[in-house]
Amino acid sequence: MIIQPRTRGFICLTAHPDGALQAVKNQIEYVKSKGKIKNGPKKVLVIGASTGFGLSSRIAAAFGSDAATIGVFFEKPASEGKMGTAGWYNSAAFEKEAHAAGLCAKSINGDAFSDDIKKQTIDLIKKDLGQVDLVVYSLASPRRTHPKTGVAYASVLKPIGQPFTNKTVDFHTGVVSDITINPVENDEDIANTIAVMGGEDWKFWIEDLKAAGVLAEGVKTVAYSYIGPELTFPIYRNGTIGQAKNDLEATVPVLNELLKDLHGVSYVSVNKALVTQSSSAIPVVPLYISLLYKVMKAKGTHEGTIEQMQRLFADRLYTENGDVALDSEGRIRIDDWEMAEDVQAEVAKYWDKVTTETLAEISDIDGYRKEFFNLFGFELEGVDYEKDTDENVKVPSIE
Ligand code: NAI
Ligand code: NA
């Protein structure tokens, strides 16, 4: 079929398999251009491996360090004339390229929060890899069914305490307007968000993997967090999602204790704000990102998910002398270039000036839009979108 982008709000309902393949190839080429990661990971489990930071982690491990990878994700293949999801096509593309390069790559599609998917993953590790030496935890989800109690939690993106009013952009139309987001009405919204995006599931994974004996001596595990500028604090770091990130970060010492006898270590890496399916759903943040991109591109310090993950592996997690640089709170910071004083000062200056009229000139809204469509395999150079394409692409390792 001929596949065109079809959007509803910040969601794209369609995805293009050839475009996804091109996007994955572009990421692979970038990683190869940086050379091999010395002392890098060899057997890697990526939880949330199909899009965003998780996909880029998988590509950086495989093509930067010749790692065998198992990817876990929650995506849909095509069925009855409906196309598959972007993450499905990304994973099909990844496996195809990995296998062609002689790398072991297997995938599991299902709910990573469930005990069943954890067990399936453990069985697959036992069968194919024996043990893993790196576990990347990169889930982003609006809901989680608790595996022990069956309770279904939904996360919310709200401020805490008082309403938050700031500018936001509709990146399809370029209209900048004020938005007011009311605070949570009760603590339950906070607890629910922590239940979905906090550290409990990461802990469950590490506990189960350890109990099954599939974590190698010296194993590392990493999960991703965000801080960002003060102007997004009320909706992000001091909001409900920020409470979940605090909980995720507080899980690090718990996992370190758990991994002690294996001489294993856990980390949270604070990453840069980037266009992904998850971040486009947060109010205010896309406008910030479009100003940030403009400033960082002008300075030559802009990075996408693959540049971030390649740098995380090569310059933080797997350094030549084994040292891992941490901030005063014990976190890895690869948001360092985003948070640089000169960058933030310029973004703040543009933030005051940005309106519907000035948007095109002072922000990189075109870059934002293009990256958004790229996430779904659209608007990539070298792809013939007029050509009939097969939407029934399979992820080779999934029956
Ligand atoms: P994303 O939406 O691109 O990726 C989410 C991944 O989780 C996908 O592979 C999806 O299939 C998987 N997933 C979701 N629910 C699942 C389930 N129930 N079972 C199995 N897999 C499931 O998100 P993104 O942006 O890459 O986020 C990953 C992490 O990075 C999150 O913790 C996020 O908070 C963090 N982060 C994101 C930043 C951004 O600007 N996008 C900045 C800093 C951190
Ligand atoms: Na991800």
C-alpha cells in the first residue's frame, strides 16, 4: 500500500516501514562513524527497545560494541489492512540489519510490566545468551498493570500545588498560545504516576533476572531520567512525572545493594530533551525543545537520541579506565550540553520573545516537525513514498 502520515493531535496513526528502515540505517551509520566502543557491552537486554532512547541504546550496543541484543517492547504488527506501529517497523529494520552484520538480535513483544514477559525474556536469555552484562531500562508508558496485585494505574502529567500557566505550541499549525494546567486534585494522581513511571518495575526486572542467574558478574543496568530548565519545572521535574523520576533515581541504591555480590552497578542517566513519541505528549515541552534545537544547532552541540546513546556508552558507561562520571546526586549527566549556561540563557531569552508570529524565525519548529514525522518513518531522505510498500513486514525473530 501507499502509506501517508495521518495525525491526531500529537499522535501519528500511521507508520512507514521503508522510512523506519532508513531511519535505523542512519542511526547505524552514525554509530559506525564513531568507531568501536572500547570495553563496551557484549550481551545486552533493552527493555523499551523499539523507539526513542531504547532503540538508540540497542543500536549503539550492537553496532558500536558488536553486542548481542534482546529487545523487549510493546508494539503492533500490521493486521487486516491496518499498518503496524513505528516501533514494530523499527524493530524489524533493526533485526534485519543486525542479522546482516552477523549479530545476534532477538525480540519479545508484550507487556514488560507483566511477570509473564519477564519470564519469557529470562528463558530467551538462558537459551541464547546465557547471561547479560547490560540491562537498559527505557520504558515510557501512560499505564501499568501491577503484576502482583492486578491494579491498573494511569499516569498523569500535571503540576503539584498550583496551576501552571505558560506558553505552548501546536507544532502542526505553529500556533503559540498560553495554556493553564490545573494541579493534581489528590495524592492518588501522584502515587499512580509513580506506580507507572517510577522505579518499582525496574527493580522487579533486576530481582527476577538475578534470581534466575542470568546477570553476569560485573553487570551494569541503566534507566533514563530528565531534569530540564526551570521554565518546565512545574509540569516536569516538580510535577507528577518528576515525582516518578525521583522514585526511579531513588531505586539506584536499592539495585546497587541487590547487585553487590555480582559486583554489579546501577545508574540513572539524565538525558537531553528530544522529540520522541513520549515527549510530544507533554504540554509546554515541545516549544522548549524547538527553541533548544535552534540554539544547540547554531552552537554545533545538537544531538539526537543516537548521538546521546553513543556518547552515554563511549564517554560515560564504558570509559577506558572504567571511571563513570557522576553528579553530586550520583547521576550520569548527558544533558550537560543542554543545560550549559550559555545555551539556557539563550533559550530563556527566546522564550520571552516567542509568539505565533516569531516562531518560524526564532525557533527550530520545522526541525521539530520533521523529527516528529521521522519517528514514524516519514520525511526521510532517500525513501520513495510514492512506491507501493509492504506493510506486513515481520520482525524476523518473532513468529
Ligand atoms: P518512547 O516512547 O520513544 O519509547 C518507549 C518504549 O517503551 C518503546 O519501546 C515502547 O514499545 C516501550 N513500552 C511502553 N510500554 C511498554 C510495555 N507495557 N511493555 C513493553 N514495552 C513498553 O520514549 P522515550 O522518550 O525514548 O523514553 C524512554 C525513557 O527516556 C523514559 O524513561 C523517558 O522518561 C526518558 N527520557 C526521555 C526524554 C525525552 O525528551 N524524550 C528525555 C530524558 C529522559
Ligand atoms: Na525508548
